[in-house]
Amino acid sequence: MNEKYSALKSNVSMLGRLLGNTIQEAHGDAILEKVETIRKLSKSARAGNVTDQDSLIEEIKNLPDEQLTPVARAFNQFLNLTNMAEQYHTISRHCEDHICEPNSISTLLSKLSQNDVSKLDTAQAVKDLNIEIVLTAHPTEITRRTMINKLVKINECLSKLELNDLSQKERNKTERRLEQLIAQSWHSDVIRKQRPTPLDEAKWGFAVIENSLWEAVPEFLRDLDERLESYLGEGLPLDASPVHFSSWMGGDRDGNPFVTHSVTREVLLLSRWKAADLYLNDINELISELSMTKCNDAVRELAGNDEHEPYRAVLKEIRTLLTESIEILDAKINGQQLTVKAPLRSAEQLWQPLQACYQSLHECGMGVIADGCLLDTLRRIKAFGVHLVRLDIRQESTRHSDAISELTRHLGIGDYDQWSEQDKVAFLTNELSSKRPLLPLDWQPSEPVKEVLDTCRIIAAQPREAFGAYVISMARTASDVLAVHLLLQEVGCPYRMDVCPLFETLEDLNNAESVMKQLMDIDLYRGFIQNHQMVMIGYSDSAKDAGVMAAGWAQYRAMEALVELGESEGIELTLFHGRGGTVGRGGAPAHAALLSQPPKSLKNGLRVTEQGEMIRFKLGLPDVAVNSFNLYASAILEANLLPPPEPKHEWRNLMDELSDVSCEAYRGIVRGEPDFVPYFRQATPELELGKLPLGSRPAKRNPKGGVESLRAIPWIFSWSQNRLVLPAWLGAGEAIQNSIDKGHQALLEDMCREWPFFSTRLGMLEMVYYKCSSEISRYYDQRLVDSALIPLGDKLRTQLQKDIMAVLNVENNENLMQSDPWGLESIRLRSIYVEPLNMLQAELLYRTRQTENPSAELEEALMVTIAGIAAGMRNTG
């Protein structure tokens, strides 16, 4: 056994044993024996024993209905506990001892030194460092908040058990606590019974901040400060804020009818309330700590008459400010129509007195005290402000054009929607420069238009600090951007809002530069944006539209062209990356993904979405979040100080060819194969997924549409369930083999060695291939698919095997993931538990599809398998 992973395997084994005790107590020996039989058969089948593979299938086929749910739940819980053990392992002492993951900042500083990067340049890059993580409510987080809280406590127990000097009594007590937590999880609902509201999603986001990020941010900055002090001789300035957060929870109304202006208003109030509440906890802690009597004149003046304990006097005033704010915000959240405003309105109200205390403590020889809890609170003020997270507003482009079209018809000047793009731009720029109002006082707009205007009014009524950006999904033209600026102006928005077009499809990505160039050529627009522009790159829909290879290259070229445009126009451009967790939606290990972007694309920092279950995996525990911040920070600094190579001319030409061939192959199946849609619906649980209350948003943009209207997340989620994971690889390997056949193998190998963009693509394909299972996909077909459609499944699986060989050939590797032993071990650990769930799901799909009204018991068991497989596959959406 590899010593590096022995502690992890030991924890997985212990958690499994304790779960077994719970199952035995809850359901008796028969169910536990059944679960153990299935687990052992799965392990043996995984090792290649064909007889045991057949026995496993028979065991599951023969399970009576009443045993399906407890057996499914057993493997679901095994996976949740395995994930917890794995997540904990990355931050454990054992991992540190065996250097599972070296500290990425230390590794970077060493690399900068070896490459003779000047310390002056490094110091400037650190000052410019800007990481903005946008928490989105995309519905792939299946684990309920109740379960997440229990998993956090399980983590604490694992940490205790790692201490060498633990007595046997303490060890027994901790294991007993672990068993209690596992039993609590077992006897609670593992999945939601009702679809969460946008408000529930926002509260889930706030819980992540309270339980993890509130502690993680100052910890990350303390660690970064120490490493920089050691390397540069200077640490971070007191007001440094290299990491901050925005959210889509309660602001993303694209295709979600449940996110209204009133929901957005309530989320903004809740966000301020939660921030004030968290600061109040900090201030109470500081009041108990800062009992010192010696201070400078500035604090003496702030303290007023309190000569004895001046710091406490200052802090008690802040406490009163926070308490009053909480009371007023609480009343407003509960529907009381108050005209009075909460007294805490800006971060400066907290920053100034606390900074004065910090300065005084240092001047009076108490720097060690100042650099404790007080410093942490100051860091939080810069990272979280008084709004906790900045809310993004996202709306689909046609909602704005529909609003203006309705207005122009009311005014009798024609139908805006029918005008040419040139006429639209002329009208919008003319109105933007006009001093007279455009909205008539007597106009009664339709409900959809009123909702758009009311949302803009919510923005206008809040301070700029409350918001991140206004994102326009499915943006295609310059008028799409100008329309939002005009609507905001007409409702009286007093500040510049970042209006951010989101280019999503292959065609839109290819046109992104020309659209932005058209906007930059409008003098009035340049004045509006004050030389700062944000553009969002869509990963999900472009991959769904054209396949991962073509989409990846289109994203790269769009970023490259936009960076060049920004430089030539003297515009400060921020690229906003709409990545999902899975490869089919732009997911990749953060460090590799960022270093594979075009040179200069991170010059103005990083803005990136984290969504669904990836929020929990990357940010759900303080130490894990610190690791994630380190990875982001080191990747951005490296990209800016040691930029990746510009792609050679011949690399570009070959990528163009790979993109065209892969897109054609992908669309040839997804759009051109007449049997594809019926095969997709039968071979995956796509139709059943709609019953799982994952997120507040409907699964389809158009409820009556087919696969084309399906959102990118359920599209990929469905394919990951049957282990074909089709959208994450289809077309890519075929294009590579086509290129090899044309004699380009040496050039492909050159690209793989020297170009991070290409090598990262191949690495992600390897991970996807390893998570695929032709055997399981074939079993789903045998159990669920009409015999006439099975040849299509066979064709896809044959293609998968050819693609794997093509990628290994280019990489000169014998086996998948041989250069990523930790990733390989991680997938292996979970496979023993995932595969029985796949077999169970296929069986449950078969049984539920035999009747129009399947029993609640069967449906619940099916939902448990969906949740369990998602937990096992990890990056599901």
C-alpha cells in the first residue's frame, strides 16, 4: 500500500465500519450482509473478476423493492463519507508529511527565483493580485445543508483522531462521536424533498461564508503575508484585499421565473444582515480581548470620556452601530415598512475606528496583540465589506430588447425589435446622451417588462458596493449591451454598473471581438464605462453547442482577441470565466486551467464562477478554502510573471483543423443522428432528473423544447449518471486521430509538451476517460434501451475506446492518468461504491419505467442513486 495514501484508506475503512454499525442497528443483519456482499462483489469485479461481475448484477436484479432504498442509501453514504475522508486528507498532517500537494505559493516563489524574476516585479504583481470568486446557484449540489453541517463535524473528529498523543479513552470518545454523527446522517433525509427557493439558495451561500470563508480569508492572507515577508522582505499592506466574493444566488434570473425584483431586494437585505451579525461576533470577541489601557491620541479622542479602557470604549460604539443595524434590517426582512435606514452603510464606518485601534496598539508596543483577532477583522472588512457578497444580476438579452420594443411601440416610433442593428445602436446612443427622460409617466408596461424595470430600480436604490456586475446572457450584439445601460439610466441609477455581455455559443464567441470593437468605437460608450470593461466567457453552452475541443479553442481565441483589443484601445479588461465543475462545462484543476489561458488574460485579475457541489469541495472547509485561494493566487501570479508561450503559427493552424473536425463529429452525432434523442432519453435518467429538487431553476429554458432547450447542466449531469460522460469527450479524440492519420503526430506531441493550453485539454480528457465505463454504459443499454437503438450505444462506446488510444498515443503514455497518481487514487477509492449504485439505478429505472405510477419507495430509491452517483463522480455539473 502506498504510504502516501495509507492514512486516507485507513479513514475510509474506519468510516465504512462505523456506517456498517449504523446500518446493522437500523435495519438488522440481513441488510448489512446484503450491502457487504454487494460491496465485496463490486471490489472483485473492479479487479477484473468477470464471474463476480455477473454475480453482482444478479444480486441487484434480485433485490426486493423494500431493500432497494436502504441498499442505495448505504452506498450513497459510503460515497459521502469517502469524499469527506478524501477532502480531509488534503489538509491533514499525513498529507503534509508526505507532501501530497506542496504549498503552491512556496513552489511559485521558488520558480520565480530560478527564472530570475525581479523582486520588484513580483511585489507589483502581488499588489495587483485580484481574485473574485462568484458563487452561483447552479443546481448540482445535491447534499442538503443539514448533511453538510454533519460532514463538517465529521471532519473535526478525523482531525482529533490524527493526534499521536491521544489517549485510548479520548480515541474511544471521538470514535463514538463519529458514529453518532454517521447515525444522525443515516436517519435524516439525504436529499431534499422540495425544490429550494432562490432565498434558500442564498442562505446556503451565506452558510458557506459563515462556516468556512469567514475564517479562511484572514488565514490565507496571514499565510501569504508570512511567505512574502520571507521572500520579498515586505508583506501585504494592511488594506490588501486580493480575494473577495460575489454571488448569483438571488440575482440570476436567466430562465428562472422565481427570481424576482422582490427576491433580489430580500437577498440584499439578508446579505447585509448576515454581514452585520458576523461582524458583531468579531467585535464582541475584541471587546473581551482588548482590555489594554495604553493608547495614542487618536484612540483617546475616539474613546471620549473613557480614560481607563479606551479600546473597549471605541469597540462598544461599533457594537451599538451593528446592533441597531441588525434590528432595522431584521424588521425590513420581516416585512415591516420602515423609512429609517440602517446606520451601517459603508465599510469605512468599521474600518476607520478599527484601523485607529490597530495603529495605536503598534505604536504603544502591543503589535503582537494588534496582529491577532483585530487584524483578522480588518482583513474581513476589506474582503466582505458591509454586504458580505456583491450580488450579480443576470438576465437574458431578449428581456431587455423586449422592454425597449414595448416602449417604442407605446411611444409610436416603431417596433425596436424589427429595426436593424445599426438603427438600434443609433437610437440607444442618442437616448443615452439625451437629458430628457424616455419613460412616460402614464405608461403601464406588461408584467415581464415591469419586472425588468423594477429590477433596474432595485439596483438604482442600492449603493454600488452591493453589486458585482449586470451579466447579459446570450449577448450577441452591441445593442444588447447598450440597452441595459439605457434602462439603468432611465430608472435613475446614479453610478456606473459593470454591464457584462456573456458570449456563450460558438458563433457568439467567434463574434465577441467585433461586438466589443463596435462598442469601443462609440465615444459616448467609452465615457460610460470609464475605460473599464468586463466580458464573460461562457463555457457550458459553447461546449453543449460544439463539443469540448471546438469550444475550448473558441474560448481561447475569444480571450486572446479581447485582450488584444483591450490593449490597443487602452481599456482595462476583466475576463469573467463562467466555468462549471465538469470538463464539459469548462471545469479543470484551477492551477492548470488558469495557466492554459492566453498570455495577458489574467493581467487585471481573475473573476470566476464556482458552482454547485464544487463550492463545497473547494471552499466548504476553511483549510480547503485556503488551499484553493493559494492555487488561484499562485496561478495568477505565475501567469502574469512567467506567461505561457504564444502559440506557434503551426499550432494555431492545427488547432483550427482539430476544432473543425471535432465540431463536425460532435454535431454529427448530437444533431445529425436520427436515433440520438430517443437513445439519450432511454439510456440516461434525463427525464427522471426533472423530479429531483436540485435547484430553484427549471431544467429547461423552454419547458416544451427537446434536447436543444435543455440547460447545459442537466445535459451533462444525465450523461455522467450512466458513465458514458458523452459531452465531455465526444469529437475530441476523433479529431486527434484524424490529425495523426494525416501525418501530424510529431506536431501534436510538440503541442502536448510545450503548450499548456493543449496539454491541459488532453489531461482533462484522460480524467474523463478514466471516469467513463463502457461496461456500465452497456449494462444501462441492455436493461433500458430498445434493441433498435443499442447499435448507436455500441458505436459511441467503440468510438470512446478509439479516442482513448489516440490521446495516449499523442502523450506517449501507456495508461490513463499515470502522471496524476492522486487523481487516479481518488477515482479508484470511490469506484467500488459508485458501480453498485449504477447497477441499482439501471434496475430502478427499469422498474419505474414499467408503470405509469411507480411507488414512492422506488422513486425515492432512484433519487438516492442519482445523488450517490453524483457524489461519486464529483464534477457532475
